[in-house]
Amino acid sequence: MVKKLINFELPDPEFGYEYVQVERGLFSTGPWVLLTASDDPHWVTGKGVLLATYDYVVDNNGDDTCYYRLRFYDSTHAVYSDYAIATTTSYKAYCSVQDIRDFTNIQSGEYSDDALQQRIDQATTLIDIQTGRTWQGVQTVTNLQLDGDNTSSIILPHGDIVSVTDLSYWDGGAYATIASTNYTVLPVEGIIYLNIDGTSIVQNMFSSQERKNIQVSYTWGKTTPDDSVKMLCILEVANMLKRDPTKTAQIEELKNFIGRKGITSLS
């Protein structure tokens, strides 16, 4: 069993919902089991978790393969919202609550495990955004459309490219596929260079400064964060708890080290 933290966006107050109820399932289609106080100690039997106090639900008996769906509850009028789309929480935090406690010596009386986990999740997301990389496993991007910039190369939004499954350019009527022999991929940097003669129509169309004239599908990402990623996450959380110029400088150094090489701006 794995402790899972289910975050959600609070509903509009005008609807009058007071509680959130979360159900766990083995598949995206169920079958579903309503969480109880044995899963989340904040759970109020027959109602759920109070929205006025918490914007997350804990599942102490979860699993990385579990799916969750939620709905909101107005106990005054016995009214439920529709269910949200079921999601999996196969999310990999880049450090643990114990890592934070060991590094900062913060005690449970100062910050609860749940409060620290929320900050770890925030730091994990921030690291992916700021470095242009991920350690959440291989991700898939399909038919991403990019603008030409008068060069024969494009910088993808992500690094650690596993494969480019399609690269196309707009020929005036449709997207035309470019053969894989006609371009080179720099996987770590997430850059694609065209290898075609500069006078060809493909080269001209590809490199023209036009809106959405390039379309690309690819997979990207890593599955296991290394020690430097773990340390960056620890420092990010420690800095959230107490700002420190020394930690801030260390964070910047690690971000530059871990981030995509040759890319000067990612945030």
C-alpha cells in the first residue's frame, strides 16, 4: 500500500458544496469504492472531507495503479455534483517527507506529513517546468503544431526525447511528412535539425516564419530521478518553508546543471 494525496480544484462557493467525496478503483471504469476514515483521518462518515478546511484528500491505503474519481456534496440539501473524470495518481514525487525532515529537522508539530507532501508535489511540478524535463516516465505528444522562425531547426518544449514519430510541414493544403533521414534529433536538448538542401521547397516551407507550419509527434521523458533531482526537490521545499539566500543560489546552480543543455530560458 502507498499513501496517495489527491489534489483538486475547489468548487465555486455559489453551488453550496461543503464536502468532497473520493472513490478508488482498479480501472478508469471502476468498480468504485468510497474512501472512509480509515483511508483519510479527516473523513466525516456519510459526508466526506470538509472543503472549508482541506483542499486535498489522503488515501493511506492506495496504490500507484489506482484510479480516483470525486464529486462534491451539499449536506444541507443532500445534493451531489457530477463525478469528475477518473484519474490515476501514478505520480512520482522527487523526494520524500522523511527526506525533508532529515534535511531541515522540521518536526511534525511544525508541519504535518500532508502539509510537507503538498509542498513536495508543488516542487516536483516546478522542477519539470523549470528544467523542461520530467522523471515521471515516458510521455507522448501528438500533432504538436509549432511556428517556423526562419531557421532550419526547431526547439521542442521538452528534452530527453525518446523518439520522433512524425515530423511534418505545411505545404499549403495539408501537413506533409518529412522522412526521418532528412532530419537529426538532439535527444537531450530536444532540438531537431533539418538535413535537407537549403534551396529545396521543403527547406523553405519548414524554415519559413509562419504560424503553425510545423507539426511534430514524439515521446519524451525519463523514469527515474537521479540524486541531483532529489536534492533539487529537497532544496525547493526547504526554501518554500524558509527563504534562504544560500539555498536560492544552490537551487539556481542545480537547475542550470539539470536543465536542458544549450537552452537559455525554460520558465
